[in-house]
Amino acid sequence: MNPTPEQLMIGKRLRDFSASWIRNLRDMLQTLSALPRNSRAYPLPSNFPFFDTSLQEKIHWIEVHGNTARHYGFLVHFEYHLDTTNLWSPAVWVMRSSAMSILGRVEVDYRILSDTDSPVVIDEDFVLEMMLHSFLREQPMRFSSRVVPNINPVIYPGLIGNIEIFELCTFDGVLVLERGRRMVANRICSMCDQLLPPSGPNVCISHLLNT
């Protein structure tokens, strides 16, 4: 069933107001960066972004149509999920409301989380920024990496190995932004010839999902 015009309006308003909330949180984090995480003035849970409770915000507004005004109010939930029964399942952050279900979603490849040498730090500002991209595109986002051969010795002279590229993409593979690169040793999927990141299982994602 297609959404009604009112449902489309509510979804857009909720994303817009949720995005404003996230931007305010990022601004507060910069302003209060000197505060310890356990301070009462700190705007996020001390264990954010890997928190075990829902972060909530009340969102309300008034829509005026002619001589009629209608008040809308919703509770928005910001949640973190990790399937601990599956070692390599992605870390997932979801923004949802009771009325419109999922407003934004960000997945991070667990290989990146488990890699202590990763050049990308998955911290509170990173997760908030990625969620803003999900709101902007109105699509779920996936942050992962891919490995390509070093075929440009001018940029990487004398280096033997591959290049790992860290990217945020939509679920259908459209690139949103690149976050970083690094040189990595040669590592190949045991079931095909696809290049692999330095950490994680010895098979590519496609074969991992099919085993």
C-alpha cells in the first residue's frame, strides 16, 4: 500500500527535525569537548555510540491548512544494535519513530570495528554524521571498505601491496563519500580471487553470507 500524502509529510518532517536534533548534538559535542563523558552536562550517554539503551527525543510541530491547525507529536528513538550470535554481523544504528518506523539507518562493517589499526575512528561524531547522510538521502547507509591493487606507483612509489578504501555507500552501492585510505598487505579470499582487508574472515562477504 502506497503512503498517503499525510504520511509522506509526516515522514519528511520527522527526518528534517531529527536531522536538526543530530546537528545540535554535534555542535554541543564540539562546544563541550573538554567535558568528561560521565559529566551530567554531556549531551550523550557515556557509552555512546555503543550504548545499550534507546536515546529519545520528543518532536512536535503544527501544520496549518487554511483556517485549520493540527498538532503533531512523536517520540523518536536512536538505537544501537549488534547481533552477538554472529561474529561478523555489522554494527547497526537506527533512528525510528513509533509512527513512521525507520527514519534513518547506518551499518558499519564489523571488520572495521574489530581492526585496532583502522585509520577510521568509529566515535560519536562519526555515527551522527553518517546518520545525517541517511536522512539526506532517505536511504539506509553502509560504511565498509574495499581493497584494490596498487596500480599507481606515482602516488604510492615503491610500495608493494594493496590499497584499502573506506567508503560510505547506499545499500545499492552508490558512493556517498570516501573517508580514508591505507596500504595493506596482499590477502585473497580462499574461495575466489577477491582482495580482502587485513582483518576479518579469510573469505569475502559474498562467500561469508553463503556459508
